[in-house]
Amino acid sequence: MRIGVIGTGRIGTIHANTLSRHRDVGSLILTDADASRAQGLAHRLGETAAPGVDEIFKWGVDAVVITTATSAHAELIGRAARSGLPVFCEKPIALDLPGTLQAIGEVETAGTILQMGFQRRFDAGYVGAREAVRSGRLGRLHTVRALTSDQAPPPVAWLPLSGGLYRDTLIHDFDMLRWVTGREVADVYAAGSDAGPVMFREAGDVDTAAAVLSLDDGTLATATATRLNGAGYDVRMELAGELDQIVVGLDDRTPIASTEPTGPPAADKPWSGYLERFGPAYEAELNAFVEVVRGERANPCDGREALQALRISEACELSRRERRPVVLGELPGGAQTTAL
């Protein structure tokens, strides 16, 4: 199998390393807007660098992995679909619903594969939580609390391109909320704060956000995020039911300290970022993509699944901006999928 990797930044490098070692992948063609970066990675991996995206399609590949800036995702997904190629793409498909729906439409018209990169679906903790909920171990689920806290903010130049804290960060928590519980979000009420560094206000973004979400079975959920968690990178999900409660992301590297005299000690080496925390999950999702391309498994996260996470993000952004509850039915693209 020959795979084209478009984008060789941090995530692209991780994915190229995973694919280069895979027994079912014979070779890679790498390209990037920064040609020297693609050439350097290709040299280190013993793979081939292409001068541009056109060559990825002209030289012939069996599948494409897209890890470019988000603004290029939809166009590249469409191009791959028209070429009849399976695609793995980092989230999101686009930063708006019309662009997302158009790209999904091209894939569905072509009858090709689009697997989206929501790596938490391959994290052992979230997989365990899903199994606990679906097995009935917790009884009736009544409360879910999700959070994502970055240790340090992204580069200033990235903020205006990110789509904002809901679309860039909390979208992962929203995907997990659907995937773990098997339920859909009915409505949201969200708020955000830009009281931190001025760069967030200048980008029209917030540095801290919170949302209350009602699921379609009456379960209540909260989701919070911040770019300024100096203690370390913190990602958790707590699920409470009438019979039991569990937590994802609580281990000896969770950057949280107890004030109780008999509480656990603070982490000696807290998680520093998502690449470290979710390293095994990133590898597992690319291994799954190879299996999908080979026809050995079903697609674990298609475009419609990614669309629903973006719809929740859009609803939260609308709620924050207009300071009102938002019903998911107000947004386009609903009623076409159910949480897997």
C-alpha cells in the first residue's frame, strides 16, 4: 500500500512515523507547504518527498492522510473523493457547517471512505468508559462532567485560524460525550471568558469556556476548557449513574493536587500536552485506517460523526455569542446520524 501524507507538521510527523513502520504500508509520499520540512522527514524515514499536492495525486497512491491547516481540509477531501481515494483527515472537516456538509456530500457521492481523526475514540480510558456505560454498570446515567485544559496557549498566529476554543478543543469532548454515552445533545447553554492574555481578545476568541448540555434522554453534562492550566495538560471525563461512577484521565500523571490530609500526592511528572497524553491513541487510529482501507474493519469515525461534534461546537459558540440557550435543531445537518 502506498499512502500520501499531506502536511508534515507535528501531527503529520507522528502519522508518517506510524505508517512508515506499518507492515501493510509499502511506501509513503510526503508533502508540505514547507518543502524543506517534508524533505527532512522523508529523509529520516527513508520515504519520498513530493514538491506539492499535485504530485501526490499524479504519482499514484492508494490512500491519503491529510494533516494540513484546517482551511485546506475540505478542498483536499473533495479532491481525494473525486480521485476515488480513501482519506484520513484530522478534525475538523471545515470550520463551518456549509463547508463540512459540502465535503461530506462529495465523499458520499463518490462512494469513498473518509475517516476523521478523533483520537480519543482509541484511548483506553474512554474505551473503558464507553463499555461501562453501554453494559449498564453505572445504571441510569444522570451526570457527565468533561474537561480539557491546556498547560499553555498555542502560538498567537494559530488563534485566528483555530476556529475558537469550542471548535478547536472542546469538539473532542463533545465527540466523546456522544461516543461514550450513545446519546445525542438536545440543547446547550455556553459561556466564555477572555479575561486572560490580550491575544485571545484580539483573535476574537476566549481563553476559558464552559457549557451545560442536555442529552436527549435527560442526562445532564458539563464541558469546560481553558488554554491556561499551568499545572499541566488535564483531560478528564467523569460519569455518574444511579449505581456507580467512574472517571477517565485520573492517573499518577493527572495535574491535580488534593487538599485532603490523606489525599493522593501531586503528580511528579504531569502530562505536558496532547501529543504525549494521547500518543498510543494517535498510533491506534492510523492502524485502524489501514485496516479500513484494506476492508478489514468498519470506519470508526466517518464524516457524519465529525459533523455532529461540529454542530455541538457551533451551537455552543452561538450560545456564547448571543447569551441564550441553543437547541441543536436550529443548526443544519442534524437527524442524519446516531452516536455509534
